[in-house]
Amino acid sequence: MSHDSSPAAPSSPPVILRFAVPSPLRRLFDYLPPVGMSAAAAAALPPGIRIAVPFGPRTLVGVLVSVHAQSSVPSEKLKQTLHCIDDTPLVPPALLDLFLWAAQYYQHPPGDALQSMLPALLRQDRPAARAPRRVWRLSDAGRELPEEALRRAPRQREIVDYLSEHGELDKLSLIETEMSVAALNALISAGLVCTHDETDTRAAAPVGGPTQSREAPLALNERQRVAVHTVVAALGGFGCFLLDGVTGSGKTEVYLQIIEAVLRDGKQALVLVPEISLTPQTIGRFRRRFQCRIAVLHSGLTDTERLQAWLDARDGHARIIIGTRSALFTPMAQPGVLIVDEEHDSSFKQQDGLRYSARDLAVVRGRREELCVVLGSATPSLESLHNVACGRYTHLLLTERAGQAAQPALHLVDTTQELVQEGFSGPLLSRMQAHLQAGNQVLVFLNRRGFAPTLQCADCGWVSECAHCDARMTLHRTTPHLRCHHCDARRPVDRHCPQCKSRNLQALGLGTERLQAWLQALYPQTRVLRIDRDTTRRKNELDVLLNEVHQGGPCVLIGTQMLAKGHHFPRVTLVGVLDADAGLFSADFRGQEHTAQLLMQVAGRSGREGMPGEVLIQTRHAAHPTLQTLVRDGYGHFARLLLQERQLAGMPPCTALALIRAESEDYRAPESFLALVRQMAETLTGQASGHGVTLMGPLPSPMEKRAGKFRAQLQISAPQRPALQQLLTQLCPQVESLREARTVRWSVDVDPQDML
Ligand code: ADP
Ligand code: ZN
Ligand code: ZN
């Protein structure tokens, strides 16, 4: 604890400053004002400023949450703060509230929650200053350049055109637009472009009018028009909308036109996209449409750039903010709308630290800041569909593909009834042949990278297990080795069986490498490309592969779920799903939902430009009701049935669920720790009459051993969220102070995304 030594108690009634301090404890910390600050000045300190505070032997950056006249800590034990870092609130009040709400809801230490979501440079004891921002503008000579100049230097012409349209170019836009640095330097040498280093933030305000469109909006179809009008009519207050439209139905166009209305109103738009869709193509679409400053928060930003983007958004210079999960916490001067694209995507849920769902918190933020929230997906999560059914969200359906493209037809192939070679059934092979002969592209989906998931001894049955996990090691052949996909352990491929010394070792099962080798031998004249984590590890490798696909020549594209999302493959007319079964019987209660979403997303890659698409799904369980419903009646119908099942089974989203997980190298420790937690929970629910709280476990996790740790979990569920919240809020601080809590690593996951 920090409050060990005690400065002299002040004589006038004390002013107590309450802070979020980065510490693993689930509480706020009280301090006295800095030496020499008057009580009146201290009482007027605004929440949201940062103040340096002593914490044990260290000095930490605390964020002021509130000012009080009393503390539960005796005043002689309170320490004085050191010095103010900001004079005006760094974190706007609405956002500070959101952090505290999230820390409470997800049962995470508030100081840690807040700090982990701030740009790294703001976690330090130094002012939130903008780095000078380097921009390039046309010189007088550049502005007077005639249209036909620079014909021979198209890359320079491109920059001049950009500058005459946008006024200025900064480093980020230079990278995103992929314009040439050499061409820019040539223009500077020729005196056509000049460099400015801007420190004044006002000078960085958008140059063009914020509402000016560059590329004209499309004429909306009827469904799109209804969607845009419904949301635009509700702007200015809280409202939540589920934009439910198949892939290619024009959701993005709907977002763009909503944003246009928001910008026209002088407001800002925040757009969250899954990790995988934050591509230059996505950003390009926004840039082509709008002339205003767009802040893009991606993982490649330096700390300085990230801070810059954060401040630009906070101060209203950036009118559109696009980013992944953590961008939800970007402050905005004039917030206008929150958009979450592909809202079902699991990357919106953080899996460590503050285990928040950016989608769910977007709705919380929308309610607090009176904003409209648009959640879009071709395969909405059951959570959002449930909220529609309860009347909390407005359902906006886009039923048709926009433009000319028709919906692909889905067919099941029963692999128990067909001859299967290296994973391919006869019907799939013959359709592939036909589509390739017609000059089209084929996509083959298998969610397993590597050559084969197992190496097995044909004589004694030994399999290549990971020494650290309850899992098998995957055989890789391109660079031969065995690798565990759970802990990344690697070792050389065995030459003979470690158990019986037999040399008769077999690669068992299929991975994308194996498919590629086999198909390339089958179609020696056709390009067979593979897109998975192994072929796209290095920078640009993905772009090179995608470029080749976009050239449009016939090819087979083999891929994992990397391929299932976000990309448009206009020349793909056939999609083959090799194995639909893995997720159907998963230990995870969301297995079926995720499988169906993945299948529909993969299916959505095909036939996007007027060419009819066809999807063949191979399964050993063709009679499985999930698959039948999905193929026959579509995702919407399937999701409704699944929701009914969840209702009957008492699973989310029909009940509130939390998991307490524990792991340790000692195989007994997690379960005995969780047994204690369960006892404490039982005592608490006994007192509060329980409100229907159900405890299950401790149970070993579905994969009990991973990366050398044994893992167990305790499930806590309740029919209503408040009962669960109440229990957790009492339970977690008690658990935190348990001596046994130090023998394990433990965590709470509220609304867990998976049970693994
Ligand atoms: P989604 O985001 O639902 O996948 P997009 O907005 O990307 O759909 O639209 C798919 C394709 O249809 C794009 O090429 C887009 O330009 C086109 N499109 C969208 N809306 C219209 C429209 N109203 N008229 C014509 N084409 C449209
Ligand atoms: Zn053997
Ligand atoms: Zn492993």
C-alpha cells in the first residue's frame, strides 16, 4: 500500500483528490493537493487532468477523477500529490466517465484501464504537446503550374493534383495514398512544393470545407435510402441501429452517406473496423469521398503519430476517425456518430487486460454522449439480434446486393457419400474444373494452416504432441518443422518414432500447404496461391498475393479465415469450403454461431460483380440442422433458431455470463483457488438472496494445459445483468486480497467471447 508515511495534516478542512492510478488494485486512491496549493485552487481542479503522485517508492501519473471533502483513509495517512502535469483536462469528462464505467463493468483496476487506453506518450510525466507536424503545400509557382505540365512525370503530377485538391499533404497521407517520396522531393527541389513544420494547432485545421465531397455519392436503392434516412433523422440523440445486410448489399455506402450528413452538421464520425479490414482499400474509399482530415489509428503508428491523431480528434481537427477496437476511446470535440463495421467480429473483444467489447462500449458511449450508433454486419451477432428482438435496437435490413451482383447459391456436399481425395470431393473437383475452364477464379477455404495437423506413427499410434499444451504439433513442410499453433513451440520433424523407432511416420489430416501442393500437381497450368498467416508474415507479401488475384487471370486461391473477411474478389465465382464441421461440435457455446458467420463471410467473397457465384460446403454432417437451416433459409433464420436454443439453455445473450479464469504451472493450484472463490461467491449470493445467480465449476478449461500452464475456470451466470454485476463488484476485491490469489494468475472476463 502506498499510504505509509504521513505528512502533517492541514489545518483547514481538507480537499481530497481522488485518482485513477496505474496499479493492479481495483480501486481509486485519495491524495492531498500538492504542497503550496491553496484549498480553493485545489477544490477547483477539473477532473481529467493528470497529476504526478507518489506511490510507494515510485512516482506515477494519476488522472484526477473527483474532488471530495472527506476520505475513508485517515487524513494523517494521506500523501500529498507532487505537481500538476496538465492545466486543462486531458481526458474530456464524458470519456473519463466511460473509462470508469468500463473498469467497473469489466471488473478491472480503473487506473490500469485508463492508462492502457491512453496513447503511450500521455502515460508519462510530460505535457501533451503536439510534435510539429510536417506538411507540404504548393508554392506560388506550384499553384500556377499549367494543367499540361508534368505530363512526363505522372507521379509528380499526382502529388500536384492531390495538393491542389486538398491544400496540403502530411506524412501519413503520403503513406496511405502510396504517393512517391522521390517525386515529392523532386517537386521540392524544383520549388513547386514547400515544406512547413506546423506547431500551431489552428493552422492544422482542415483546409477544404469539411463537407465537400470529392467523389459523388451513389444513388441509393430503396433499402439503403430508408436506412440512411432513419439514422440521419435520429442524429443529435441516442439511438442504436443494426444495419443488417448481406455482403455487397451496400452497407459501406450507407455509412458514407450518414457520415456526410454528420459532417454537414459540423460533427465528427468515429468508425471502428475489425483488425483485418483496416486496409488501404477501406481507407481509400473514405478518402475518395471526403475532403476533410481523416485520422487513421492503426498499429503501425509511432507513439508520436498516435498522440497526434488522438489530439487531432480531441480538438476537432480530424473530422473522421477510423480505427480498430481501441479507437473507441478516442475523444472527440464534436462527436456526431459511432459506426461499428462487421460488428460480429471477435476482434472487437479485447482478450487481456481490460477485457472490453468495443461494440458494446460503443453503445454505452453513444448513450452517454447522446449519439447514434450504427452496428453493421452481414452476419449480425446474436447479441445484436437479441437487442433488436427486445426493441432496444432498430433493425435496418438491406436484403439485396447493391448494383448488379446476385446472391451466391449455397450447396452442401455430403462427404460420407462421396469419394474424397486429399480433402476434395468429386462434385467439388468437377465444379472447380468447370469454373477454371470458364476463365474464372476459385477460392478454397480451409481454416488450418501448415501441411498437416498431426504427425503419426503408423506402427504404434504415437502422435506429435506439444510438450507444453494439450494439443498436437502441426507439420510444416515449406520450411520443415513441427509447430504448436497454441504456444508457438517448434522442433525438427522426427525421422523415426520416438516411441517404437519405426520410420513409418505419416502426415495425418489436411492443412493449406498440403492442399496447395496437391492442387498444383493436379492443375500444373494454373496458378495456385495460398493466403494464410505463413505466406503473409512479411510486409507486402499479402499485397503481392492480392494484386495477383486482382489481375483477374484464372487461379485457385487457398486460404484460411484471413481470406474470409473484408476482401473483394470480383473474379471468384466458386467457393469451396473443405470442412464445415470443426466448429459445429466445438466445446465453445458460440461454435455454431461463429461457424455460420465464417461460412457466410466466405460465401460472400464470390460473385460480387454480376457473375453468379456458387458455394459448395463439404460436410460429414449434411443432415445437421444448423447447416440445413443456414443453406436453405439463410443466416437470419438460422440465427433466430440459435437464439431460441440459447434462451432454452440459459446462455448469452439471454443470460449474463462471466468467467473467472486461473492458471498456474502447478496443476492443482487453479482449481483449489477457484474453489475458494466459489465459496466466497456462495456466501455473497446467500446474503443477497442470490437473484438467480448460478455458479458452475471450477472446471478445467477446454484446453487444460497451454504454454506450460494448467488452466481452470469458474462460470458465473445470472438471468439479469445487475445481479451478476452486484456479485462481481463485491467478489473481485475480496478475491484480490486472498493470499491464494498470489499462487495463480487469475482474471475476470465479463461477457466472454469464448470459453477457451
Ligand atoms: P457492403 O459494405 O455491404 O459489403 P458495399 O458498400 O461495399 O457493400 O457495396 C458493394 C458494391 O456495390 C460496391 O462496389 C459499391 O460501390 C456498390 N454499391 C453500393 N451501393 C450502390 C448503389 N446504391 N448503386 C450502385 N452500386 C452500389
Ligand atoms: Zn511408433
Ligand atoms: Zn504448445
